[in-house]
Amino acid sequence: MIQSIQPTKALCETRTILNPILRGMHPDPTWIWDDTREEVVLVNSSFELIPGLPIHTTRDFVTWTHIGDAVDEDMAHRLFLDGVADSGGLYAPTVRRIHGQYVIVCTTTRINRDKAIADGLSEELAQCDAAGGNFVITADSLTGPWRGPFWVRGAQGIDPDIFEDRDGTIWWTQTRPAIDSHWDGQTEVWTAPINPEDWTIAGERTVIWRGYGLDAVWAEGPHLYRLGDWIYLMTAEGGTSFEHSEMIMRTFAPDGLARAIADYEQDCATRGVSIRPASAGERSVLGEYDRLFRACKRNPVLTHRHFGPSETVQCVGHADLLHHPVAGWMLVCLGVRQSIGASPMQRYSYLGRETFIAPVTWDYELEGALDSLGDGIDPGWPIVTPGIGRLPKWLSVSLDESGAAVAIESLHSGERDDCMSVGDDTATIRVHAANGYRFCLIDDMDCSAVVGLGHTLMLRQDSSHTVTVRATDSRVGPIAVVHLMDGDDPIWAQFPLHGQERVGLRLHDNQLDVIALADTTLTGPHPLVASQSLHIVHGDVAGARVLASYDARFLSTEHAGGFVGCLFGVRGDEPES
């Protein structure tokens, strides 16, 4: 057992938190322990939402403070977000500290090329094309300004990772469709040194992984970590839907990954083993029987796919490891909370992919930073949520007198008696395809939204799957006008209102209710525009009457497709009534 002495801290209180810790659309999480701030920093992907790549911090894992977004309006324009298709935009990022600065690597996708050229971005588009949409942004402070994007010429695929090895080499790693694939959906993970001065690939690409086994698909979200003399590769596999899972592999690399690759190639040559790279100018350390990275025999180390259709939390994967200097090892990942339909096989999700956490131990008890283990120590393999083997619903966090976390553990049972806070990150979201609206995330399985008179409320899954409702005057008196759009199948309806009733929508249990209420004392306004408010209520709105109910499944990800969650929005160009 490896031991390190930590300062003794007096425990002040224990809080119980409920997974997911970031609710609503917070997909593809990545995090670090930031020594300079003495807190955890977490970044999520954001797809077509502007601003993008939201940044949260925490000291206690209970309160998550949104301190800003790495991609502001100006950078969003240069990343072509004001012209991407539904579920396009910013895919899975990785955040790290490299050479004393914050670094986020990411991919922008599904660009409207004609719009980019019309906007005068032809040169930027050419650089983006040469980088396969992959870029780096950097900052000295998490609150910005963020520099870039720096396009990584020669990058291929999505889900980039950035890793600084003990010899000072910076490695760029990502996934792409397998060039010489043996089955549909086979991907491969490649890595290459990158120069942090100008963010250019500084060596040959080396293919290091193609999946855990025969017919393995969608090896994605790769991350490299060093623990002592070992380098670990962790990837999500199976796709980001019901077969999602997390795999881990490792190689012995006491003198750095570059030396480990060279030694592997020399060993293969000595034994007469020839490994043909898939492309000219590349290398491969994946032979039919020989591999540089050896897989954990307990893979997958995390998944919910074996729990069956009745499991509420599905699609678990896309994980990132973190070592907290006092509380120990943890993992962050995405998951999807689902509503069950008429039968257990009917599963529907509306909130998008959310952020979950879980404690981690190792075969050998590890304390200390990633690269502080003694020579020759074998860390073994990670064990996610020991004794439970799945994402915990509740976690117990012990805090010291300063309010910082000193321990975190899973609970087999518990109650939600402390609610996380995500700050004001939903106050300014916009989507270019719904100009004029300001949106907030839907973060509860039973959620209602109500708008003031004369304003239009939108419930949006994507451009083809929306609902709008508005209270307006007509020749017969005030009415609620409702428009449901399911692809090419629109529905219009109107309902009489009583006096000056407000209107709203409630999404729950695969059902969509159109509601009206006269109560003007709603609490908890959600200010989206200076002159108006959107009221968000978890659950039903007291005193509301239901004007109509519809099957809500056309708003689900399973019906609409794509990767995003539903949003509530209100128009920002309508005068107050």
C-alpha cells in the first residue's frame, strides 16, 4: 500500500448529494484538480449552444459554480457555431493544465460551409478543414480571455485529448474511423506529439487502440494518464447510447510514451513481428496478437448496459479520472435519465446527457498525484464505486471547517438533503436556428415553464421538434395559441383563456401539458432578457389548469435523434404587455 501524509483537517459537516451533479444538458464532462485555485474545474461540451464549453468549479462537490464559458460570441463565430446543423458544433472537449496555462482541446462539426464563406471566413474554414475541425484554446485564467482557436493541422477525427508526459512531451490523442476497418463502426485511437508553442503535430501519428474486442465499436473519448511508471488509456466504447461503456488499458512506460513505443517496435523487430500501419507515414502498435497497451481483464470498468431496460440511468460512459489531493480518486462521466413508456422496452429521454460522478479506488490503495508513485510500483486497475459497481444515486461528502471536501463515498441508500447549484449558466443560451429566443436548460424530469402575457414560450428539442405557446387577444377574447412541430407534421391549436391568464408548458412522464393560470405571484423568475421573465417550476404549477395534453415522445432524443436535450426559451424581441 502506498501512503502519503495529508494534513489533518477537522471535519465540520457531512452533506448528501444526488447524482447527476449537473442536471439538464451537460454532456461529455472533463475535469481537473486545479492547484492554483485549490478546486475542481469541470468543462462540458455544448454542441450548437452559444456561448459554449461551460466551465464549473467546486470545492465541495455540492455547489457547482458556473464561472464562465470558454467560447464567447466572438469565438463562436470563428468556430462557425452560427451556422452548424442540429447536434453539430462543439463535441467532446478535454481540459488540462499545460505549461502553466489552461488548455481546452475540442472539435467543431457539421459546419454550414456556404454560410461560413458568405461571412468572410474562407481562410478560417480552410484552416479548419486542414485540422479536421480540431482546435486548441488557451487562457491564463479560467474567466478568460481565451486565446484561439489554434487549428491543429493534420488532426483526424473527434474527441481530442491532451496529455503532458513526465519527459515533457505533449501528446495529442483522438479517435477516428478505422482506416482499414474489419466491421461497421470500428474506430481507432491514434496519438502524436504536439508542439505547445504553435500547436502543430510534431511527429508521426501512431495508432494505439481499435477497441477492446471482436466487433467492438466506437472507441471514443480517449484520455491518457500517468500513474508512476505506467501510462493508462481510458476510452468509451459501444457508442453513446444504450451500449455505452468505459474501458481501460495500460502500458509500462517509465521513460515516457515515446520510448515505450520505440522499445515495442524494437521488440517486434527482434521477434520478426511485422505490424503494417493503416496509412503511409504512420505507425501502429497494434498487431494481430501484439499490443503496446494491454487491457484490463475486468473491462468494462463502468457501464449500465447490463442492467436492462428498466434501469432509469442509461448510456453511462465518456469518463475522465481525477485525483483530489485530500478526497482521493474520482471519475466523472455522462449518463441519461430516462422515462419508461408503456412497456419496459420503451425508453425516452428529454434532458440530454447529464454529468455524474463516482468515487474510485485502485487494486493498490493510491494516494498522491498522478505522477508521484515510486519506481516499480504497480498501481493495478481502477475500481469504480467499490461495493456497488454502478453509478451511485447518492454520495456522502465530508467537509472541513473551510467547506472543502475531505472525503466522498457512495451510499447504498439516502435522501437528497443538499441540492447542488449550477449558478446562472442558463441565463444567456442561444441557438442560431432559433434566433430571437433565449433558452435555459430543462433540468428536471417533471418541469414546467410559464411566460408573461404577450410573450411566446418555446420548448425545443431541435429545429424540427418544437412546441410554442402564446397568450394573445382575438375577436372572441384572449386565447392560447399552440404550435407543435414533429418534423413535417405540424399541429395548430387554440384554447380560450380566462381574463389575463398566463400560459405555459409542463413536460412530465412522456406527456406534454399546455397550462394556463391567473396567478401572477409566481416565485423563482428566470430572467432571460432584461425586460421579461421566464418562470421555471419543478413539477406542476399550483393553481394551473390543463388546456390540453399531448404525447411528448416526439420531443425525446429517441424520436428526434441527435445528442442534445430539450430547452425552454422565450422570445427576446416582444414588448411587455
